[in-house]
Amino acid sequence: MHNVFFTLKSSVWRYQGPNTLDGQKVGLVGGYAFPEISSYAIAHPKKVDLQYTTGELAVQENIRKLFFRRVSTVLEDESVFIYNANALGMLDAFHIAGEEGSSTSSNNLYIGFTPFSKNPKSIEYARILSDGMQQLRKSGRLAQIMARYGLKDWR
């Protein structure tokens, strides 16, 4: 995952560490963990306003809140935000205003399969997925699929 702060293009605010959140209304999806941000907000409750949105359309709701200035920034995975903002026809209104500090390679997303002892086909399924991704990437089809969603290959 690559968590970034998005703002309206007209905003000059940039995230450069937790103390730069002072005075900001931050849109977040409830249930996600952002330790750096949460710790700062708990220590400084009057300086930053964290607004959590929940439900199936939480990301889209946060994008609308940002568009209509009900929050000043939204913290979200870059690909998830871009896909949803593009689907709403609002992508051109926003830009990236900085990266959240805990977005590291340790936040990679993984696909898991049932242990071999429970499903002997798990190894075969993993190989099918891996080989298929290599073929999609090599043929250029992965780039085409990702482009339809406004995304780029993660490699």
C-alpha cells in the first residue's frame, strides 16, 4: 500500500510529518490503521480533526467531502483514491500533498491460499496466478487493464 494525502489542486498545504496536520480536517476510512496519524491526534486532540467515514462507499464519500471542502485532506491508498475519484469524474480536482510515514514496503498487499494440508491444489493455484501475472505483464495486457482504472503497474 502507498498511503498518500490528497487535497484540492488549489490547496498549498503539504504533509511533511504529523505536526503539519495542525488545523487540518483529515478524511479517513474507519477501520484502517494509520499509527503515525492516530498517535499524533490522540496526543494533540485540539490541533487536528480526524473524520472517519465507514461503509461500502466510504472512500467515495471522503472524496466528495474533500471536493465540497468538508475536509481539507484525505489520507488513502493512492491507487484506491485514483480509481474512485476517476469513477466519480473528479480526479482532475485533486493532487497528492505528501506521503504518510508508515507507507513502507511492509505494507505490501498479498494474496493468500489455503495451506497445502487443507487443499493440495493451493500450490497449483499460486503458480497459475504467478504465471498469469507474468504473461499479462509481458504481453502488455496488464497495462491495458490497469489503464482502464486509471492505475499503473506496481512494479
